[in-house]
Amino acid sequence: MEPVYARVRQEVAARADRLWDVSLALHREPETAYEEHRAARLLAAELEGEGFEVERGAAGLPTAFVARTGAGTATPSGPAPRVALLMEYDALPLLGHACGHNLIAAAGLGAALAARAALGEIGGTLLAVGTPAEESGGGKVAEVAAGLFDGVDAALMFHPGVHDWAWAPLTASAQLRVGFHGRAAHPTGSPTEGVDALGALIQFFNTLGVLDRRLPPGSHVQGIVTDGGRATNIVPEYAEGLFGLRGGTSAALAELADELRSCARGVADATRTKAEVTDVGGRYEHFRDNGVLSGAFAHHLERAGIALSQPAPGVYLGSSDIGNVSTRVPAIHPFVAVMGSEGSDHTPEFARAAAGPRGRAVMLAAAEALACTAADVLLRAEVRDGAWAAFREKAAQGL
């Protein structure tokens, strides 16, 4: 495989300036969830220009796409291998690319172009997948549901961060809207006629505070009041809150959602209100790292002088729709630092780092490591078999 890796390095190096130009173009014109029209056009055009067959509007999402290359013909030993390189490119409202998705997109693009050029005609399929709205909405959730990852042997991406970690401790997440229906009344003229929906919502917050103290690691609830009534001289007949739930595993998230619904029913009974609980958007599943693939990526990244370690115990880094992919097929989501561990993503400082020299170096190193890992999966049956064995073992353990 060493000659293959050497060709990959050459191909990434030859495209280094162009990849950085693409990254900076995305950074200069940030687009939020499902509004990434310029980003999707730019990335799809780059892939199309180098021989990929591009399907725009994949999974019914206007800013998603899938670019394909390779024969994809089955062999007597089984189906042809299939690898997906994932690209995120949505930005954050007001903060721009403060999560570094411009680097994710450029690295995925570079990996796809380099792998295609280095491998030539392969007996498998290489996919470059544009995945919109990771920050809000979850394009990958829709793409999984549409079967876009069916038959894929490895889903590969990296994420810029403040740590050099081989995999991402990402929790499952969901949002629930909880509304309480009461009865309006004047608080002084007819105080006994009112049923205070806002009082019920406040009691619900207090109940969740008690619940939170006994939740397992990785699980918690955060909420805001989205409707607290209309006037101070009217007992609110309706009050509503929006609650973000996270669980260390998808099973823990489901249990937490059931607990929240039970708490809402209990508060409603105690306050003579009626509770209404509804899901808001799709759920993100917890991330299931594939040790075979993340180990291969870490090995290749070492050539650039970047050593990845295991995540710090007990630390969770939010949630992502890559979780929904990782519970269907072997996947990786390593973090590679573009600024020091004293920093944080989702900040203006991180947005600047995503357009700085360290960001460029990390993007190119990640592109090379991703392409080499894709080559491993496409050309080495033992890597594919090992990745699937590791995937099935974790699935059987519910991890």
C-alpha cells in the first residue's frame, strides 16, 4: 500500500492551494442550515470537474448532493466495496464557520479528488456526500432514512476542534416541546376560575431540576420558556417550553424522553392542567466509533506529525447527525485541533482559527489521512472485514 499512500500525498499536495481557496470561499460567505446553496454548488462543481457523477438534491434536500466514481461491480467473493467521504458546510447563525465546517468540506473534497486520482480504476465505489444542516436539522438523518448509506462499508469524515482525539464522544439528542393548557381568568376579579398554565410550566422546570440530579453520565436536560402568557393581568391559559435532551447512548435518550413525558403528566395532574409533549425535528443518535477505521486514520495522520489520543474520560462534546450514520455503517469522526485546548468551538476565536494557517495545515493533513483510509477500505478486504466485525460487536453490546 505504500505506493498508493505516496500517490495520495502527491495528489493532495498538487491541489493544496485550490482546496484552501475552496475552504476560504466557504468561510467568507457562511450559509446556515438548508441555505447552503453556494457551498453545495461550489463543491459539486469541483467534483464534477474531475470526473465524478454528481446527483444534486439528494434525499430530497436541495442543498445535499452525492458524487460517485468507480465501477462498483460485485465480485465472486461478495459485493464491491463502497466508501463515503462526508462533507459538512453549514455555518452557525451570527458566528459563521465557528465550528470549522469549511475545513470539513475542503478536507472531504480533497480526500475524494486525491483518492480517485491515486487509485484510478477501482473495483468499488467512492462517494463524496454533501451533508447539509448538521448544526440544525440534521441532513444526515434524512440521508440515512433515504437509504443513501445502504451498502456503504465506511463513512469517513474529520472535525476540527481544540483536542487531537481519535474519536468523538458524541451523545444522542432530541428536542421536545412541552405545552400546558389551563384556563384564563382575571387574577383578582375571578381568581378561583383560572387554571394557571404558566404555574404548571414553572413547576415542570422545578421537577426537571430534581430529575437532573439522578441522571446517568452524558444525560441532561436544558429548557427555555417559549410562551409564558400574554398579559400580567390574565392567568395564562397556555404556556410552553422547549427542551433539549441528551443521552450518553440512544437508549439512555429514549429513557430520558420517557421520564420527561412522565414528569409532564404528573405536573399536569397536580395543577389541573393538560400536558402536551411533541417531538421537534429528528433525533440524533449517539456516535459509535469504529476502532479499526479510526485507528487507520490516526496512523495515516501521524505522517503529518499529528498524534491522536483517546478522549478524556467522562467528557462529552455535544451531538451530531453523524451518530445516525455510525449506527448503520462503520464510521469515524476524529477531532483534530486547530487551536489550543483553552479555546472552544462556537466562538469568534474558533471561526478565525478555521481560516488561519493552522486550519490550513490540519485540513490538508486530514484530507490525506481520509484518502489513505478510504484506500485501505477499498483495496484491503481485511480492513473492511475488521471494520464490520468491530461494528457488529459494538452493536451487540448496545454501545
